Amino acid sequence: MSPVDLDLDSQIQRTVDRLSTEFAGVFGRQTVERFATESFTALFEGAAVTTFLPVMAERFTRDRLKALAQADGLAPKERPEVLYVCVHNAGRSQMAALLTAHLSGGRVNVRSAGSEPAERINPLVVEAMAELGLDMSAAFPKPLTDEVVRAADAVVTMGCGDSCPLYPGKRYEDWELTDPAGATSLEQVREIRAEIRERVIGLLERLGVYVSVTPSDASG
């Protein structure tokens, strides 16, 4: 076993220690360890830079466990759950998730995932969202997992085909949007951002969620 493997194992065990305490009475240590190992492996595999990955992997594990608790009826749902899925989780789904959180004023719990996650968020997307005062520094591409689909009330797919499993009783929508991965200018990403914003507003209205619009949102 290499030093990298040993360090990763120690990172996983520290995460398991923390999350086992956090989810005590909901999940046993064995479940927490399984999800932590899966999450760390998924994010570390093929990653070019691993400096911040332990923090991201722990957040990913925590969110997956929360989704599992909700899906299995072990934790209450205080807000509607919306999941956005695209191919790389580096552009469209990330913009939609952040705009949903912003425009709903936190009245919706939102997640995003990718069928084939990229290594990082598209820099032009980060810049375009920053123009609206929306910070993407905490966002990172994540793989699609079953429990986040089961926990969602509404699932929006964006060009990822049949990768998202179907469960009864959920709202499914497929949005045809240009992938900013092919954009060569900030202006092109602004146009995609504006279309996503309008679609998000429509979804929130269909979910019966009040839309918070401020002057800084006006440009889309």
C-alpha cells in the first residue's frame, strides 16, 4: 500500500468518526464507513489535484447520508428537494442549483450531480455567476447516486440521457440547454445563464415556492 493509500484511508476513518457521531441513532458506523469509502474513492479517482478533496469528500458523504435518511423516512423533509443532473456537473446543473437556492431564498433544498463528473467547475461559469454576486467557490462536480434521486421531489435532467433512474411520485423534467463546456466567451455563458434562470423561476412557481427577485437578478 502506498503512502497516498495510507493517507486516504486515514482521511476516510477521520470522516467516519465525525459522521458516525453526527448521524448517531440514524445510521450505524458500518453504513457511514461504506458511504464514506464510496464517496472518497469516487472523488479521488483520476483527480489531478487532491489538496481540497478530503473536505469535499466529507461534504459529499454527509449530503449523501442526509439524502438517504430522507429517502428512507428517517429524517423529516422541511423543504422541497430539487435535484439537477447534467453530464459533467460543471456548468448547467451547477448554475441551476445555485440560482434555485438564491431565487427561492433558501426555501428549497437543492442538489446537483453528473453522469460523468468533470474535475472542476467550468471557469466561465464561475465568472458568470460571480457577476450576479453568487459565489461558486464551495461547488464541485459530484457523481450521480441513487439516494439523492430517491430523496428528490423534482428531478431535472440536462442532456444526460437515461442515466437518471425513475421513481414513482416524483416530478421529472428534461431541459434542453446548450452545454457551456463548448462556450468560448463569457457572453455565451451569460445567455445560457439567462435561460436557466427563467426555467428555474418556472419550476419554483410550479412547486408553489415564492420566488425572491432582487435588482441584481434583473440581468439574468
